[in-house]
Amino acid sequence: MTNELLKPFDAKAADAAKPVFGVREKSEKAIDALPPSLRALARANNFNGDLGAVLANDEGVILGTGDESDPFAAAAIAEKAPEGDYVLRGDINGVAAEKAAFGFLLGAYRFDRYKKQKRAKARLIAPAGVDVDRVRRLAAATALTRDLINTPAGDMTPSALEAAARALAKAHDATVSSIIGDELSRRDFPMIHAVGRAAVAAPRLIDVVFGDADAPKVTVVGKGVCFDSGGLDLKNADSMRLMKKDMGGAATALGLAALVMGEKLPVRLRVLIPAVENAVAGDAFRPGDILPTRKGLSVEIANTDAEGRLILADALSLGAEESPQMLITLATLTGAARTALGPDLPPFFCTDEALAADIAAAAEAASDPVWRMPFWSGYEHMLTSPVADLNNSPTGPFAGSITAALFLKRFAPASIPYAHFDIYAWRSRALPGRPIGGEAQAMRALFEMLRRRYA
């Protein structure tokens, strides 16, 4: 995705560009208002304004906007219109204009790393008043997150994830350090080491720091399971098929970091990524093992396929040690979250009412939906173990997302506002600008929250 696809508003360029006319579904009035040749084109093709539908001729483009509830409908222009310069016509301004411009860039996204043929792309003259640089940053961060998730696990190993973090840090004068392999055990990260030790690719803890040391501290922990076989509690083939996306939390954390760094928010951002492969080998951790943790609690392993919370717990403990103003975890953690809210609405849990309210308001403003779920203390008993302080996977079909969140909460001090996001990081149904594949969920919501608090 290049900056040239979205051009700043220029009256002369806008006059020369082909116009795009939005048509609401089943709106005869909107079709009647089109220029003659476009009106005839719409009639000839029984165009009824379905979301993402596009018709084009030399006079311009007709864009179906559905019921107008999707702010990113303009993505369909980039997806379907011929190469050329376009400009949006009609009553569009302010927030709607910025989201339309962002939607257009979402539609220009292609994961074509492994494809020989590249499709020519349309270009958009941004509506007047749109902050083009900010929209480009949002789109670039989304593309970064999607690319990392979409990359096959054979190419997105823990070391490759570290390389991506280092490239991002270098572009923004941030610092990166990592703890790799057996050094994890020596440096008191026993669960990250245990989960990743069976893989050929060495496990690691990636630590990215940006901003002034005396600025408000914001720490984000992203789950970086680059591939999850389930370990000795092996997943079946269907469940394993998408496990390249199990590092979606880490990818989203890096996308968020790109936005914070690009905007130069006055915060001291720390991104911690425990990066592992959960593999099967002779030294894999086992069901029934009892693992120590950085915090000092012991954990009985009821299921090796509940590994994400283990590596997050050690990283959370490290992040809490410097008492940041807030702690955030992003993780593709439970199928239970999908059962509760589906793939497109990530749940979040939060210990602080003001932070929860700010996240909810920012999510709505950014059109990046999330839904709060409770840290329900009544389910704490599900985490008990007869032989350890905690167990990592309660038996039974109930409250899986909540119990996973409660497990993580044990490693986040009560004195620090803490929010946990159980994201899917994948789209299984295409919408304009949102193709099937990796997706940045909750990233824009969190950035908008941070921007409102600190910009």
C-alpha cells in the first residue's frame, strides 16, 4: 500500500478526476439524480445500491452504499474500479469523509507477497479537510498487522516476528531487546521457555520501547504464538489450519505501536511480545506438569493447548514491575470468545471503570467495535488446582473466555488499570475493504483511546 493511492485534496485535481456517486440501497431518487449515462448504466444493470456494488463508465462510478451503516463502503472503489483518479461526490464531510478515505485505502490492501501478478490500483483524491497523513498511517498500520497475520508460519517464525519488530522500531527511533532460548529460563521467564522449548525455532521475549522515560507509561503485551499445534494435547487438522494467526495479538500490538510512534504521542510505550511455537517433541511440556512463573505462582497444566495465557502471564509480570499507567493484553486466546460474540466483535475485560468507558467511546468513534465482558469473580473457583496455585484450563464447557481473563488478571496488579482483549484477528466473511484473512481488531479503538488521553 503506497501513499500515492490517497492524494491530498486539490481542487484542480478533483475537477479532473472521475466522480464517484454513492447510491443507497433501493433508492430510486438517488439513481434519478445520477448523470444521464450513469443513470442509464444503473437501469440497464438493475443496480439497487447493494453494499459494495460498483458500476463504472467514462463518466464516473456508481457505488452501492447499502443502508449507509458501513462507514468504509468506499473501499469497493479501490477493489473494483478501473485504474485512474477518483473523487467522491455528494454530501460528505468531517468524520464521514475521513472514514471514507480510510475505507478506500482498506480496499487497496492486497496480500500479494506470494503472487506474481499485481493488480493496477485506483487512486482517490481525498475529500477536503481530511488529514491525509493520519489516514495513511491508519491504513499502513492495518496493512502491517494483516501482513504479519497472513504470512504462513513457515515464514513468520519467532525470529521473523522479532525482525518485524526491529524494522518498525528502527523506523521510529525506538529500542528493541530480546531474550532468546534457554536464557529465558535463566532470566526467570519459565512459562515462555516451557511453551516454546520443543520447537526448532527458539522462543523469545521481544521488548520494544518508545518515548521519553518520564512520559506516562503504557505497556501492551501481545500474544506471539507463531504456530499452535496444541502441543501434546494436539489440535485436529481443521482446528490447526488457521493457527498461523495465533500471533494476531502480537501483530495487533505492533500495528498499535506503529500508530503511537507515527503520531508521536507523548507516552512511554512498551510493547512486550512473548514469541513461541507450541510444538510437539520429546521435550514438550506435558499435561499434568506444574510450572513456576515469574510472579512466583505455580500453574498446573491441565491442557497444553491453553498455552497463550502462560506466555502472556510471564510477560505481564515483567510489564507490571515498572508500574505503568495502564496494562493491555491483546491475544487470540479462546474459542469461547467467538462462541459468545462471534468473530467480528472482540470482547474486552477491564479492571478500571474510567479506562473501560474511554475504550468503549473510542471504539464507537473509530468504528472498531468491541464489547465489554466481566472479570466475574464468581468463576475464580474454576482456576483452582489441588496441587498448584492455579490450573491453566478449567474443565467443562462454561465461561472459557472469562476464566482465561481471570487467569491473566492474577498477573496484573490491582493497582494498575488493566484491559484484556480476546481477539479473533481474522475475517472469515469479506466486506468492502475487509477481505478474508488477517484483521486488525481493537487496534484503532485503542489508538483512539490513547490519542484522546494523551495527544
